[in-house]
Amino acid sequence: MKLIGSTILGTIAALAFLGSAALADPVGRYAVEGKGPDGSSYRGTASIEATGETYRVVWLIGNQKFIGTAVGNDDFFAVAYRSGNSTGVAVYGRDGDDWTGAWTYSGGTSIGAERLVRK
């Protein structure tokens, strides 16, 4: 009986996590405002689409395209991304309808900051 109770509680916790992600997920189109690890400012666009239990994130910054895969819930999401031979990671927290985050390139020693403003 103890095993069944644990299984039920685990299932309820998993459903609560999935339900909260669906209520306030990051899917949408965004204007991007950021500062690189070197302090330079940039602007661009980003789109986020659901891909099952993950998200596909595509940024267009100047003439560069960054493509990533994200996981998260209604409070945060984390992205592993690539552009050409460069890879990195970004994390974002909910800020109303927008998202505020920090990012770095793989092997980086400093971080950039970014805001995704919902269009």
C-alpha cells in the first residue's frame, strides 16, 4: 500500500508541474534587448514554440541566428543554444508577461543579460 501511495503522490506532483507549465509557458514572439558579456548592447527578436515537453528557441540578433532547446515551467526556463561553432546556456525568470535572463558562451567566464519583451 505504501508503494501505491508514493506512486500516486509522484504522479500528482508531476501533473501539477506539467499543468503549471501549460498555464504560463514562454511560447510566443519577443523583442530582445541585451548586453553581451563584454558590455556591448544588442537588439533583435526571438520566437519560442512548444516541442512536446521542451521548447525550441530561435533568436535573430543582427545577422546571427541562434537556435536552442529549452526546459522549464511557469517561473523559469533554461536554454542550451548554438550558433555556428559557438554554444552556450541561458536562464530566464518570469517578469510579468516578459522574461529576464542571464547567458554565457560555453567556456565563458562572464555573463550577459537579456530581456525578452512579449510582442
